[in-house]
Amino acid sequence: MLVFSCKQTWRKKMKSLKRTVSKILLNNMYLKISLDQEGMQQKQEENFVELKKKLHSTDIYRDHGLNNIESYDNFIQRVSSSEYDKFAPYVESLVGQESRVLFKNRVQCFGLTSGTSGQDSKRVPYNKDMIDIFKRAQKYQASVINHIVGGIDLVNSPRLSYGSTPKNYTANGVEYGYISGILSSQTPKMLKKVTFPSQEILEIEDWNEKIQRIVEQSTLQDIQIASAIPTYLIAIFEEVLKTTGKRYIKDIWPNLETIIYGATPIDSYKERINELVGKRLNYFGVYASTEAPIGIGINNAKDDKQLYAFNPDLIYSFESTETSEVLSIGKVVAGGEYLLNITTPNGFLNYTMKDIVRIKSTSPILTFEILGRQGSGINLGAEKTSDQQVLDTVVELNKSLGKSVDHYFLSPGTRDERACYKWTLFSNQLNVDVKFLERILDEAMSLSNPDYLDCREQGIIASPVVEVVTSEILDEYFSRFREKGQFKMKTVFSCADSFNGFIKSVLPELSVVGISA
């Protein structure tokens, strides 16, 4: 009995020590992520000097004349922004096991991108430097949570953490997979005992068996933090409730308070997650892609939009959406909207993300929000509705309904021979008149985009058309592609042809029920 008591006392002391040490480390990490504009400009200069050292004597270094570029500001002006196709030949050389192509050290693995159509489109090589950047991004996010959420214990609290299958295939002795799975297989040793499901369960290929094992293992724990792509979290929570017969997740995990998410904005999923859990949670998002973790959620998105701090480990350049002028991070202005380019230590120089960001503040912390993708959104009568305005409209719809639609499409349509917005809503619980939905969406879009309201008042755009579709079709898509790394599905289509083509290739079930633009 005395021995048992001594062990219990020792464990408590060790937990207390781990928590104390982790808070000191995380406080130091927070200082690195919470930089103002001047601090970030200085960090860019330092990052560029380090980049040149790491890439020296590689093909990408010679081809871009980096030996003749002396500064960060000079670099972003002389090396033009490029898409993946420019780097594809270098990647192919690495696939063929050539060395010193994009970087000097060896390829640890290749990250696969998961596009909106569910098809793999790119292979991104990861060296040790890139894997370290992804791992540090997780620590940066933890530092923000530690700073904002009072009393949270990030090293001892049991957590639910779900990523895709760590490895999809191996070629020439190198593994290929999705970054969420790659990172889930490299959980820090000190967190493995409190992270569920286990690596063994994550590697199960059959989804039905995997989800069953996840429920069996996780429901035995006092889960306090959950991290995953929102669609996966919802699927896991629904299965937990179905299996246990409980009404709310809080009945099983009463201490679950914080969600860490990535890959997609949380706005259209937040109410559904809160509904499943039975209470409002804290939300912190990482703005990450297969190419790199770009932004760290710097505020609690419990009640507000997620804002991000720039990951200080990358190099950035910006192109003004108004003038196309290329700017350094030190020249962007609050309220300005820019196309974002990144440079990473795996040799992707001034890589264009095609994402549009708006700078929210330059001090005390340089922060931004994501507006959407270049060339996305919808524009029928010069109203130029952005992805973010579409998302805001759907959020308002969910608030009006008191429930969340599972997914949506927005495409050009017609009403009375005039152009209009056509909404396709996925839900099994929208027992309301379609006319009511059309009115709510029209009013919400008018508030979100004043130019849309002008077009409506002038009769340029007719009132919207709404079709409601069962979510079972969406569930079938989810079953086919649930192991895709980011599990994204396109939502906004700028023209009818692209929407019809998407339906035919990705969701042919909708063609059967007569859905088309």
C-alpha cells in the first residue's frame, strides 16, 4: 500500500513538473510567433540568409542565381512567383533519386496534395527542415492556446487527434502520404500516452473497423482537447453518440473544451460541432497546406473569425490585388488585400499559393485573415462575391435555421430568364419551405456583399434558386475519399459548365436526381 502511495505521489510530481516546464517553453514559443511588422521583416532577412546556406550548390540555387541575390527584398523582386508546374521537373528528378536538386539533404518522404476533386495532383518533397517546420507550427499553435485558454494543461490532458493514414504507398524506398497522416505518426514521445487513437488504430485501412476502434479506445478516456479536420471530427463525434446512445459528447467527455482544426475554415462547421458536443467550445485553427504551415491561429475563434499570425519560419512575398505590385512583408498595410507567395527550405522559391489574404493589423502582432482563392468566388453582374462572403452568408443561414447545413454548392443559375445565384444545400433536416431558404440567403448575401444588393435592386440579378439534397450522397463521397489528406470539396463555381463538369466527374449521383446549373 505504501509503495502504491509513493508511486501515485511521484506521478503527480512528474505531471506537475511536465506542466511547469511546458508552460515555460510555450511562453518562449509565443514570443516568437507574436511579432509585429518590423519584427517579421527582420525575421525575413534572417530566414533568407539561412535559406541561401541550406540551398547552396543545389540545382534550384544555381538556376535562380541565388549567389547574386544579397537580401530578402532583392530576392522577392528578382525571383518571380511560380506555380507547381515550374517545380515539377525538379520534383521528378528527386523521385528518380537524384541528389542536390531542390535541397542538399535527403528526401524523408513526399506529401500528396488532396485537391477539391479528390484526385492527387502534386507531390511535395519533404526534407528534415520541412518536417521540422510542420512540427514547430504545432508548438506555435500550442503556445497560443496556452497563452489564451486559462488553466489548460497541454501535456497531461488526454486528447483526441485524428489524421489520415500515415502512408499511402512506397516507391524507391520513399514513403508517400498526406501531411496530416505523416505528422500523426510522429507524435512527441511525451504526448503519446495521452494521445488517442493509438498509431496502431490510425494505420487500420478499413474505415468501419477504424472508427469502431477509435470509439472503443477514446470513450474510455477523459478527452479534453480534440484536433482534426472538421469533417473528420463531426464523423467521429456522430459515431461516438451513435455507439454510446448519449445525447451529447459532453455526457461522455465533460472536460472537452478546445478544438484544434486545419485544412478548411471552421465557420460552417462550428455550430454543428457545438451542437454535437452540447456546449460552445474554444477553436484554434492552423492555416496549413501540403506545401507548408503558413498561418497560426492567433485568437480564439469561439465567437469571432479566425485571425492568423504568419509562421516566422517561412519567407513571404505579396502581390497587391489592386496594382499587382510585389511587396515585402514590411510594406503591406492594414486593410490591404494580397496574393500570398511562400518560400520554403525544400527549394520551393516564391511559390504562389493562389490564396488572397487581408492584413488585419501590423501591431502589436502582424495578423491576417484568409479571403479565398484567386479566380474563385462568383461574379454575374460585377458584384464580385468572394469565397468569404459566400461563407458568411451560409453562416447567417445556419444561425437563422438554428441548425447547420452539411455542405453547399453555389453556382450560376437562371430565374425567369435572368441570371441568379443557385444554391444546392445538403441536409437531412431542412424541413422548411424552399421559398423561406431563398429569402434568407438573399437577405444574408445582400448584407455580406453590398454590390450584390445593388445588382438585385437594379434587376441585374434575380432572386436566388435553392435546391435541397439529401446528405446521404455526401456521405457516399466521404466514404470514397475519407483518407484524403485535407478532404476538401469545392463549394463555389464561377460558371455553369465548371459546376456541371464537377457533378459529372465527382458526384454523378447528383446528376441522377437532376442537379445541374
